[in-house]
Amino acid sequence: MGLPRDQNYYFEDGSCIFSVGGCLFNIHYSLLSQESPFFDKMFSLPQPGSKEQNGRGRSSGMDGGSDDNPVVCQDNVDSFKALCWGLYARPAEIRAQQDAAKVDLKRMILLAEIAHKYDCTDLEKWSVDVLQSHWASSFGEAASGTVAPESSKMWTLDILEKLLHLSNEGDIIDPTFQKKIEVQWLTCAFSQAKDSADLRKSLDFADGLNNVRQKGSAYYGALRRTGIITDGTASIPSDFADMVESCGVPEPLMSELNPKQRSRLTRGLWCLTSLRRNMNLRGVYEPHVGCPSTINHQRLWQRFWEAYNGISDPGLVFDYAYARASQRNEWGNGCWLELKPRIEEMTRIFEDNLSKYFMIDD
């Protein structure tokens, strides 16, 4: 008994048969050739086999000429179906992708990925444009925007994970959009994690990423979610005995994590604590070199950061400092304008080194 034929994309008048994931597809190779230089080249290569045509433009002895001799693709079935849908979609189906209530984000992500693989540039660009359009409608242009209530069901954790994977595939997603995806994924995966099982699931996903910076950010997000590294406003037992005892109780949110994940979080906590201590002791916040009043600026600069001495989380310090630097000029001179870009640079350096803190090297 042969392989089953796909119900939607095995056309009787098709001209090339593909076997994908144990299912047969019969596609019009002229469509594929128009969309994809990859397939155009493949179909133009000399093929061994009978010269007798099967009535669809290819001989039965050629690859793709019959159910018994299909072109074998190693793609996921859903991905190949997404490609077929992109080739054959009707105008009404295409228009529907602009409607937040009708768009199939999962299919658009799959289409972008497989279109990139087979060099279908028009399909790739269209699918990414659709994704970005809905993203802008939901979150706005800010990297850390809040999802609109009517669109909140669109961007599930599963969709964000798939979109993050897509952003790591070549140059499909531009760096600015990729950063926005990372921010929303981290928020959904860790800030909203309800229990240790949620935390474990998100860290397992992060461990499978091929981007070490994203892995570092994920472990940092998990550590922040546990509440172990926190600011001075956290609730602390007033009784010393209770305080000592509470610090010896295993963190509930870490109970489901595997030993390697716990070890990474422990190492990260140690590194972040050391960094925060050094930030306070060593005065690493150098002044603006071009300042006409260097000594006065140094005092202002140091005083600015002293306001955050009670916060133990370095990342939170940068968050608060950036928000403050974005407000009114507290110093009354041009040096204040140097704060925001300097904090942005400090944040970038901090985030780029998180993977080292959590012992992530692959």
C-alpha cells in the first residue's frame, strides 16, 4: 500500500509529486519554478528515467513523476502545507491575513521559514510583513510595549516561541524586530510564569535556542522570577530567627528544574551579586569627557547612581536609571543628555555578558 495523498494539495493535474513526512503532494511545478529559483534549478537538471511523459510534463521514471518515485523532502508536513497554501491561496484568503480575528500566525511563521529555505523571496517578504503588521497593531513600535486587550489571545507563549525561533534563522527577521520579540517572549515566559513547571518548560525551550545571548537573558529572567534577586522593597521577616530559617528553605519555583538549570541559576546569582557590589564600591560610572566642569559632573554622576544603592538587581538599576534619564533634566546642563546613551551602552554590555554569568557557552 502506497503513501496517503494529501487531501488539499494532491492535484490530479499536478506535475510533480513530493513525499513529505509520509504524505504525498502533487504540485504544479510551474508555480514552484516561478516562486523559487531553488526549485527552478532542480526541475531544469537532467533526470534519468523514461522519456515517456506522464501527461503532466514529467516522465514517470523521473523523480516526482509518479507516486512510486516522488521527490523526497525532509521538511515538516505542516511547513510544506504552509508553502502549498502560499502558492495556491485565493484573494479572500490573502485578505483574511490582515484581519486579527482571522489571521493564522502559526501558518505565517511556517511559511516565512520554509519560503526562506527555498528562496521564495516574495512569499517570505509577504509573510514577514503580515507578522510585523499585526505586531505593530498589538504592541506599537516600542520594544517593550503592552499587548492590546483585543489582541492578547494572538500572541500566546507558543506563538512567541515559534517567532523567536524564526528570528534566529538567517536574516528573515531584522534585528530591531528580533529584539522586540525577545522582550515579549521573556515577559510572557518568565514574568508570567505561575509555578516551577512553567519555569522549567521555558528554560527547556531556552536551552534549545542557538543564540547564547537569548539563553543568558532567559536564565536572568528566570532568576528574577524566583525573587531571589530583588530590590530593597521586598518583604523580609522582621524576626532574625525567621529570617535565617527562610533563607534555608528551597525556593519553590526551582523545585522542578533539572540540576544543570539550578547550577546555572546559582552561578548567575553569585556573579550578579558580585557585579552589583563592585558597581557600588568602584565607581565605574565615568563622567562625560567633554564636560567643562569635570569635578562637579563627577559629583552629580555619582549622586545619580547612589539613589539605587538599595537595589540588588543590576538590570533593575539600569531600568530605573534609563526611565529617570528619559525625564526632565535634573542637572540643568547639557551633561544630562549624555546619561541616556551611556545607560543604553551599559545595558547592552550587561546583557551581552549574561551568558557568561550563567555558564552558557554553546
